[in-house]
Amino acid sequence: MDEERRRHRRFPLRLSIFCQRVGHSGGKLYTGKTVNVSPGGMLVEMRSDGLRDGELLSVEMTVPPTEGMLEFGGSISSYARIVRTHSVDDLPLEAEPSYAKTVALEFCDSPKLRL
């Protein structure tokens, strides 16, 4: 039996995400889509050229308007550390092959919702 090693359950969630390296002035903006998200981190599809395991990123996810909850939408922001990257051949089933890699991120602080 395959034992679950994660501390938090992951939920399939497709949000647009924007990332930048922390500490790099004039840094490149990386964009992509979340595959799944948990309170501890997320899996993201993106073109991650130049990003390395262990790097710290500033991340922002766009939350679309949702009737009865977030009428006008919002954004979620946090800092996250790159845990690992996967090539397109290793993509999980729920990922779309439109991006070159998936990047596993671990939140360094609690994500904050901005309306």
C-alpha cells in the first residue's frame, strides 16, 4: 500500500499564478497555472527556465469572482520555496502539457487573501 507522506491534503485547483525570484532586482516574471494547492504548498505548471531547487519566490495567484463568496475576485500572495521541478514527461494526469515543467512549491508563510 502506498502511504501518503504529505502533511496536508492537496485540492485540485486551477488558478493563474505569477512568480518572481526574491532578492533579484529587475527579475523575470514567471507565469503559470496551479495544478493542486494545499495549506502547505502547491504544484504549478510553468516555464521555469533558470529556476533551481531551494530558491525563494514571491508568488501571487489570481482568484476569479465566485458567486456567494468573492463577488469581485481577489488574489492570494505568499512566499514559497522551490522543492523540486519535473519535466513534461513526469506531469501528473491533471496537468496540461502546455507548459514545459511542473514546479513543487512549499509555502514559507501563510498565504494571504487580498480582495
